[in-house]
Amino acid sequence: MTDSTNDLRSKYLTLIKDVADEAALEDLRVQAVGKKGEISLQMRSLGKMTPEERQVAGPALNALKDEVNAALNARKASLADTALEERLAAEWLDVTLPGRGRPTGTIHPVSQVWEELTAIFANLGFSVAEGPQIESDWYNFDALNMPGHHSARAEMDTFYMARADGDNRPPHVLRTHTSPVQIRSLEQQGAPIRIIAPGRVYRSDYDQTHTPMFHQIEGLALDRDISMAHLKWTLEQMAAAFFEVDEVEVRFRASHFPFTEPSAEIDFRCSWVDGQLKLGEGDDWLEAGGSGMVHPKVLENAGVDSTQWQGFAFGLGIDRLAMLKYGIPDLRAFFDSDLRWMRHYGFTPLDQPNLHGGLSR
């Protein structure tokens, strides 16, 4: 081995031994055996040597390159081991410490009330029916005895789906109520029937008590001799169970809906004490929804003989019931996706509402 080769060997083995981190080690590798490194330049000079000189210098430079690369790899592994030991020392974990409670998700108040109402009506013999949220003009309006000039059919109140040029089919809408589920259920099952239809509905409105998308629950019961008395009793049972009181008095106010005859607004007896609502007592009345006996034309449109069958229908706002029961002041907050709001008003997913164990816990 020549003197210059020995000098390079001593130089780089010493530098490699003393290098402090991987970045500096990489710089040293480039300096020694990179394309323009000192050892690489020495090996390129072999072509200028005589055959005799090349036979001596060539093996010596190859041996030097291998020795330097081996030293570089060994030092890199040593630095990696040292870094790992430092991390382990700094990030140690005492496995004997008690575990931390993991944050749990919460059930949205709308979902909670949806399940509460489902449990109540299931106890009264109602099954759950579903239908599409994009409805035809027929199911959303015509089959429900709503004339063409009815205000609900105006574009200022209803979201109509865009139609392609030349499409002459009846328009489709985002359903404005869950009443179309009544028609679809009657077409499929006929009478007798006892269903509820909870779901999303859409109307062009937005303020403290209205949003473009909200939730309703529709109820329908058909049989041979159902009357308004059955409707009133059903609503009384539902209200008492939902608000978890012994009794809630229900009052009917005469109204008009195209799909029921006679029609009635639903009011619950209540009182307001220091701004807090109490159901089932007091001298005030709280408007809760609409109801009535199913119009004969609606039954005929659904393929049911109105001379043999009759029944009641009602509609309640799930979001409004949630606001009343749990003291939520603004309907828009339901859809703001604020996790702080959810932590305050949300419900544990493990507590499923039922009449035996309690609805809201």
C-alpha cells in the first residue's frame, strides 16, 4: 500500500470513528467514496499508470474503498443504535399505570329522539316503514289529494329536481313530508295497517325554528272502525311516555289538510315556569303537529277501498320534540357539527332507549 493510500486510510478511519451524527457521516461518505470523493478520484487515476504501477495501486485502492465503506456502515449502525437507546430512554412507558379512558362518541339528539319514538310506537303495535327521499310529484302531492294550486307545490317552498332538456316526465322533488310513505305502504301492504314513518324531509326555509332539512315522524293506522278517539288516545300515550310524565292532555283544534278529513292541529297541555317547559300541567297549550282521519281520496289513490276501511294519520316534528324535551333553543345548532354542542347534548351509544329501562338516561 502506497503512502498516499495509507494517508487516506488513516484520515478517513479517524474521521469516521469521531463523527457525531448520521448527517455528518453522509457528508463524510460523499467526501471519501462519492463520485468526486478522494478515493474515487484516486481510482480514476489508475488509467494513467503503467501496468506495473496499476498492479500495485489497484488492489490497494479497492481494499481501501472496501475498508472505508465497511467503517461507514458500522458507524451508521452504531449511531442508529445510540439514537434508538436515547428514544427509548426518553419515551419509556410504565405499563403498570392505569389505562386512560378512551373518548367515546355520542348519539345525536335527533337520533336519540328517533329511537325513543320508535320504542314508544313499537309498544303500541306500530311497525316502521321507509321510503325514498327523492319522490315523484305523484307520491309527494297528487296521491295525497294536494291540488295543483296548493301553496306547498310552489318552488319557493319545495326543492324541485332539475330535468334534462326534452324530459316530459312529471317532476321529482325532495320530499316535503314523510306522508308519501303512507301511500307506498298502503300500495304494498293494503289494510289493515299500523305504521310510523320517521325520516328526513326538505323545505325551502331557514331560521331559528326552521331548516331546509329536518326530520318528521308520520303515523298511520287503518282498520274497520278506527275513529278520532283512537287517534287522541294514541297521541296521549305517546306524549306521556316521551316526556316521561304520568299524563299529558291532548287538545284538537279544527284545521284543514288536503290528506285528512276531518283535520286537527295537535296541542299538548303545558306550563312555562321561569322559562322552563313542563308538559302535562298548567294552563298553556303547545302546538305539536297535525292529524286527522285519512281522506277517502287518499285511500282510493293508494288502492284501498274507502267504504270498507278508515283510519287516522298524524305528523310530528322530531327536531321540535327534541328541542322541547331537552331544552335546545335553536334548531340550526342541530346541523352545525359542533363537537362541543354534541358533548353537551349528546347521548351515550350504550344506553339504548326502551320503555322498561327508561328513554333518556
